[in-house]
Amino acid sequence: TCTFHCNGYWPVVLSLYVAQFLMLPFLLSNSFLATFVANSLYALTLAYYTYVSFLGYMYLPFLNKELVTSMLYPIVAVVLLYVLFTVLNINASRFALGFFFTAAAAPSP
């Protein structure tokens, strides 16, 4: 199962850490286009990770295929959150970076 996770996680690292870092000046701007691109980046990445993990688990013969198919349900939530965040102009990059790099997230001494 670690293989499925690693195969799905590597594109997540490339897109959410490397590509986002290179596009940060644009993604952190206050335009709707920046919000659309940032939210699209997160939605596509999370949906891709879920789908690749699903494909890996489908090949295991000892797992129930109907239960494994339920691993695709989070993609529906990702799509709904994508639409909601985009319509409300909530930038996923700003949200994630604020979560990781605010003073509240820093450990106390």
C-alpha cells in the first residue's frame, strides 16, 4: 500500500510544492483569476491523488471491489469545495500558506 501512496503523492509534491512555489507571486494576488488557478491546482491535485490510489487498490485481488470503488467518493467533495471556494473567491493557496506559516501555527517555546 505504500507503493500506491508514493505513486500518488509524488505528483502532489510536484504540483502543490514546486509549481505553487514558482507561481506564488501570481497565486497570492487579489484577482479572481489567481483564485481560479490556485483552486484548480488544488482540486486537480487532490482528485489525481485519490484516483491514482484507487487504481492501485483496484489491482489487489483480496479487496472487495465495491468497497474500493467508494474511495472515489472524496472526489465529489473536492469538486463541491472547488466550486464553493471559487464562487466565494476563497484562494486555496492563501488558505494553505496561512495555515502553515502563521504565528498561530508556530510551536510555543
